[in-house]
Amino acid sequence: MAKIIIVGLGPGSEAGISMGTLEKLKSGKPVYFRTLKHPVIEKIKDWGITFQGLDHFYESSQFEMVYQRIVDFLLKEAKEKGEIIYGVPGSPQVAEDTVARLKKEGPAHNVEIEVLPALSFLDVLLPLLNIDPIEGLQIANGLETVGDISTDRGLIVCQVYNRLIASQVKLNLMEYYPDEVLVKVVRAAGVPGLERIAEVPLYEIDHLDWIDYLTTLYIPPCPGMKQRTKAQFPLDPLVEIMDRLLAPDGCPWDRKQTYNSLKRYVLEEAYEVVEAIDEKDMHKLCEELGDLLLQVVFNSALAARDKQFDINDVINGITEKMIRRHPHVFGNVTVSGAQEVLKNWEAIKNQEKGHEQSKSLLGTVPKDLPSLMHAYKVQEKAAKVGFDWPDIQGAWEKLEEELTELRRALEGKGKVYEELGDLLFAVVNVARFLDVNPEEALAAAVRKFRLRFSYIENKIAENGKTIKDYSLEQLDNWWEEAKVIIKNRK
């Protein structure tokens, strides 16, 4: 079985390298370092150890793909060479994405992963700053959005690699701390000749010209400080910006838009919100919700210009509706659970519609919904008045019947277009009985296909060839690899 032994190079001083790690590095096995930007690299050269740096992945890959490409490369090398050594800065167990991925994906590739203990940057940073973590300590990654901060506990922000990242961290932290709170900026903790520490106001941290890849920030506890959370902005500034864009001397493109021209953007932004949720990407979700909110404000501004309604009417309308439809929260109605809430919601909605309600039961289903969602909603409406099979067996039989009719149509005994539509409609019915949203299920299948195909494209790119240079059998082998890797990421 192939094997990857993961070692840590310690915080930066050669004294931080353990005897076990040094023994592995001198074992004669192939050695790879995630990055050569580490103070002990020159010493390792002096020891006569041969190694390969993986910094080129940072230069040749999009940032979000860097770590995965490194992992794919290491797994491939391990299978080809039997056993390899992989070294990372600090400790493999602290803030090391590639290590976490290797531990997760290695077994699926029949690659054993062994992690040797090592000193982390925390082991030298805590004594330097005289911090006892038992008193409460928060640790955040400067490469990610810092969130859920308590100013009553100390905060360490690691991987503040440069002034640009320091600037982003500063803006993020200013949502929780006063601009002038004192921050300790530490570079190369525990490395003789390189160690440096300064205490500066938060708003000045990105002014320091010596910040580099060995830099960490520390903000001590601020007890008694009025807790700040992310700013709560009213809609007024966004509404005012939209009004300015639609003014006679505003933006020519915005001024040309109509309700119809904006429809595509409303749909696109809504789907991008759904995609961000599926990807569990909170930073992206925040951004996409803002884009969707812009479409609400934009359409409301057009309506205000036409003297139909404005954003206040939109907000008041939905506020009153939510209060009316939740009498178990805002009134004296008692419910037994979620199902009764839905039942009351429909009853209240029918009362609200009154004479405006369509004579057709299906008239309330929007006709412009995506087809799978439209079919699901239509079937759901019909089922509520008893037009439905008693159980899933009827739906299964109908699905098999439609599949048979499609096959007959392909033999020239029917209309393929029509029978294929009937088959899809029957699939939606089965999904409904299984309590699966077919639109979401198909979207997930498409995302899965795109991820797997992207894996194949990356493999081809690594070899500097095109897809036409490979047989279908080779492409299918990579497809199967992708299935395993993507499954293990979940």
C-alpha cells in the first residue's frame, strides 16, 4: 500500500524540527514541501537533503484549486513511488488544508496517511505573548472571512501573508472592534534574527512594510467593551443609489431597463443564491443575496418612477403578510406542529385572495416557473384535492408505462417529443412521492457532472494535452477517480 508521511517544519527555527521529522527527511524517500518560503529550508539544504517545492502550484492554478491540485499530485506520486515525505510549515495539524484533504482522500486511493507530531506557530507565540489559552482564546485564518468574534476573549489571526491580506483582515475586524484597539503584530515568532513584534492600532496594521508569510496578529481580550456586531444598514442608501442611477443624468444602461428586461437578472441572481447555499459558501451567499436584493430595489424603483408603488409598499406588504400568516406567533392561535402551520397558511392565503382567486385550481401556479418546478407544483395542487394515486406504486407504474411508450415511439410508433415529455412528467411524480424536489435534484446532478468533468480537464491540463489526445477509456478512468474524490469531500 502506498504511503504519505506528513511532517511539520516547525514555527521557523531549526530547533523546532523534531528528531523524528529529521529522521524521515534523511530517510532517502522522495521529499516534497508545500512551500519553500520557510526559514529552515536553507538549513535543510545544508544537511544534504534533496527535496522538491510545490510553490509552482500557487503560480499555475486558481487559488481555490491550489490545495486540491497539490493533494492530487501527492497521491499520484505516492502511488508511483510507494512512500513519500510531505513537509508543511509549522504543525500539520494546525491550519493546514492540504493535510486535512489528504487524511480524507488518502484511504479512497489506497494511500496510507501518517502524520508526525510537530511544533506549531502557537507553541512559540503563546509564551511570547504570555497567553494562557485556558482563559479563552479564539483562532482565525487571515485567508478566510473572520466571523462570530467575541471581544471578551483574545483573538489570534494567523496566515496574514502580506499587507493586502492585512488590509482585508483589518476591515473585517473593524466590524467588531474600535478602529484604535491595540493589536500585537508578530512576525517569525521564535526565529532568531527574524522575530519582530509591534503594537499598533487596528487601523494601522496594513501600514507595516515588514508583514510577510510568517506574520500573525493578536488582539487581547477587551472586557467591558460594548459588543459590536456586523453593521445593520437600512435600505435607504441602496434606494438612494438606485434613484440616482435612474435620474435624468444618471446611468444610461440603468435608465433603459424595464420590468421585462430585468426578469432574466432576477432569475439569474435567485439561482446564484441557491448555488451558494448548495456550495455552503457563506461569503458567496452574502454577496449573492446582495445582488438579489438589488433586483428587488431596482424593480421597486421602476414602479416608483411609474407611480405604482415604492420599496416601502413592498416592505410593508410582506411584513403585514408574515404577521397575518403566523397567528400562532403574533396572535392567540395554537398549532401542534409544522404541518398544521402549513395548513393554516393555505387557509389564510385563500381568505386573502377571496374573489381574486382564479377559478382554476391550477391558476395560482406561475406559468413561467422552470419546467420541472412547474410540473411539481401542478401535481402538488392537484394532489391536494385528491387527484392523485393513493401511494407511490401508481406513480412507479405510470413511469414504467411512459418509458415503454417512449421506446415504442423510437420504433416509429409515436411522437418521441411528446412521449419524452410525458416520461419527464412521470419522473416528477415519483420525485414528489419520494419528497424530493426534482428541480434541486437535477441541479445537484448537473453540479456533480460539472465537478467530475472539471477534474478530467485538470488532469488533461497537467499533462499539457487536449481532450482529443485521450481515449474514452482513459477519460472514463479519470471520471471514476473523480467520483471517489468528490464523494469523500462530502
